Amino acid sequence: MELLCPLCGEPLETIEKSLACPNRHSFDIARQGYVHLLPVQSKHSRSPGDTREQVASRRRFLEGGFYEPIAKAVTRAALDAGIQGEILDVGCGEGYYGAYLARALGCPLTGVDISKEAVRCAAGKYKAHQWLCASAAHLPVKDGAVSLLTSLFSVTLPGEFHRVLRPGGYFLQVLAAEDHLLGLKGIIYDRLTEKPKDLSPELPGFTPVKTETIRFSFTVEGEQVQNLLSMTPHVYRIGPEGAARLRERSRLTDTASCVLNLFRRD
């Protein structure tokens, strides 16, 4: 995938073990294979995004196969649409979904996440792909370079996504529904207060192609109970009482509920 310098917008080229632009901005390729393209001014904290512990929990959970129905649904939607070409996974995390999809489609993949720990983890395992620590709001990617952009349980930025997608390219999003993980939430919160969600958004510059509900039950045991919590936003919101209640659970049966939307760029 053709990359741009996050500082000046000029094209980046590989020079030995770094990426460099004509204005001599240079970015080292880390030993694990990822590249840090997140300028200081784009950070909202010293170490934005998921921590090393959260990334490790997510990998252990996802590699347990509990969310494979989501990966299969995403892959099926892309195959049914006949999508081929460069894939950009925004909010890629530790790489599970992007690598799963790229393997099924036989297409090159670039994963982007604001968490350095996430892309480091992804690059360490999925070495055939390109991994970038960068901001989704300012993707270091050339205009029209992407055939399929995915955002699973992550941000939706129509303007920036429209810019990097080629005309006729596709945007595939997965959004958590209101009843997603009610079992977990019923344990960690004293009272459930869900805000209404727009699960079928209208995006300027995009035409809806498909909407699909993904819903299935799963059971976790032992450390996977805590791994499930750690990979959700609830880990930031949970109180001490809720955390204590969850620690007492050695087994949890819950339901994953989400919506897959596929859009075509106008």
C-alpha cells in the first residue's frame, strides 16, 4: 500500500530499515516489523490506545475462537461482494480479524491502530502484512489506494475513509448492538442504562450495500472470563464492586450481538 508521511504528506519510500519522504522525514521499521507513524501532536496521551495487558487479553480471547462467527461473517460479506485488492483494517488491534480476512481473500493487508502495543503484537505474529501505529483521523495512506476498508468495533470517519478508498471501493463496519454482552454487563453493573445506537448510519459519499445481524451465544471459563472484560470498553468503566463480582465467576455464558454494514464508495 502506498503510504504518506504523517508530517508533510509526501510519499514514503523504503530505504534500508526505515521509511523516508523527500523532505527527509524518516521513520524506523521496528524489529517486529511495524512502523510508528503517529506524530506527537496526534497523541491524546503519552501511550494512546490499548495497553500491553489489554492487547494480550484480546489475543488470548480471540484465539480461543469465541468470536470466529464474526470473522466468518465479515469474510463471507467480502467474498459475496467479489472484493479484491488492498485491504486497510482501521483499529486493527492485535490483527486477528484483518489477518483472517486477508487470508481468505488472498489480498494484501495493512493494519492501523493508535496503540503501539497492538501493532507490535500484530506484527510479531502476522509477519506477511504491513502494520502501522497511526491515527485513524489522519491515515498515512495515499488517496484512492484502498479497495476494502474495515472497521470492526472501532471508529467510523466517513470523510477520511472516503479519501483513501478508490471509487467503487468498499467500507465494511461492525457495530456492537444494544444487547451485546448483556450477561457480562449484568454482572459488572448495578443497573443497565443503554443509550440508543444508530446501527444503520447514513454516510455521506457512500451507498449502503448490505446489513446483517450477527448474534450467537458462547461460554467462557477460567481466565477467559477476565480476558473478555479486558478486551471491552467496560474495563475502563467498571467499579470495584462489579470487578469483585466478576472475579467470583469461573464460568460465564453470554451473547454476542452486533451489526455488519457494507457500503460502497460513490
